[in-house]
Amino acid sequence: MLTSLSTTIGAAAAQLPADVVHGPGDGFVFWPFFLLIPLFWFLVIGCFIFFGRRMWRRNHYWAATQGAESVLRERYARGEIDETEYRQRLEVLRTHPTK
């Protein structure tokens, strides 16, 4: 029964015109969509690289600034520098950030 049904369907498909069986353009109708998949992944990877570098720079700057200020706070807490010197150096650190 199954083989006779597949034979009947195969015979019917053989009688159809070629453009009905394969469709218009022989399957090349969706070619722009084939190009969108790699473009999508290039954009995703590019965004990860862009935002990753940006966050790394921001964190690197923050760590460098916090490191200098924390050393200055420790020196003030130990009594190595007085309050006026602490405030002057803190102002210098905040106005001239390290690169």
C-alpha cells in the first residue's frame, strides 16, 4: 500500500511542470537571507568587542584612580600627612586623572 502511494505521488510529480516542482528561480529566491546570518553574527561579535573594550577602559581608569586615593587615605589615617596636604593632593588627583 505504501509503495503504491509513493509511486503514485512520484508519477504525479513527474507530470508537473519544472517551475511548479522547483519553484521560481530554482531555490534561489531566499539568497539575501543567506547573507543576513553571517552579517548578524559579525554584528553580535563586534558589539561584544566594542562594549568589552569600553568597559575594560572604564574599569582600568577607576581602579587606577581608586588606588591612588586609597593610598592617600591610608597615609592620612596613619598621620604621615596633615589635613591640608591630604586635601591638596586629593584635589590634584581628581583634577589630573592618570591615563
